[in-house]
Amino acid sequence: MRAISRSLAIVAIGLSVWRSSAAPAAATRTAMVTVRAEVGACTSLHASVSMLRFEVSLAGTESAPPVTVEFRAAARTKDRADVLLTVEPAGVLEGPSGAADAEMAVVFTGEGDGTESGVLNAAGPQVAARWTGGGVRQGRLTFTFSGPIAPGTYLLPVRFVLSTP
């Protein structure tokens, strides 16, 4: 957007200089000016949390109560381009006594247009939502984890990325 404004300002200055130096005040000239601007992709993302906090109060529980993350994603893209929302762990799942057991699985389900379900793992980002074309989308991702769980608080930092490949 800044590049478009800068281009239009340059054209306006050039036309005013040309007009003031081209002819006396009584003469009028017209000219056709063609301006071409390419708008690049732009994204904006807001997620309600970046740290998943699972609270387990009962011993012998096989899964923790779910944690919900609300998101609002906006993208300006070229016509019919894909928009991807990905999520990945930004650290390790910490439990009441340090790093959680490797047997624990953190899964997510999506609610809203274009959202998907998946499993978080250290192998890389997982697609949480996918759209075609720009605009604003809102949705919800619900995270749960299961495995041998002791009572306490479990924390997992996550990273959300909105991109237009």
C-alpha cells in the first residue's frame, strides 16, 4: 500500500511540475498517464493464546480437559491464491515434574470455514486451516492431549503462522 501511495505522489508531483513549466496560464493541455501497481500478499493473524495450558485435577486420567484457541486471520492475496494457517509446538510439553512423557499425544480439531484436524509433533508445522483467496476468516482450534497423565498443570508453547505460498 505504501508503494502505491509513493507512486501516485510521484506522478502527481511530475504532473504539477510539467503543467507549471509547459505553457502559460491561458493554455490548457491534457495528457494520459498510465499507472501500474502490483499489490503484494499481506497477512494478519491474531490467536487468543500462544501457550496451551492443560489443567488435570484427577489422578489416573487418560486425557486432559481441552484448551480452545480462537483465531482471526486476514489475508490479501493474488486472485485465487491459497492461504494456510499452520500450528507447531514452539517447545516441549512441560508437566508437573518437568518434560512430559513422550507417549502423550496433542491433537487438535477445527471449527470454522476451512479448518482442519491434526496432531502436533516436533516434525514440523501442521496445517490447521486452508482457504482460497483473500479475506478475513475466524475460527476455533480445540487442543487435547492424552496418555498417562498425572494431576497438575501442563504447558505447551505453540506457534501459529499465516502464509500465502
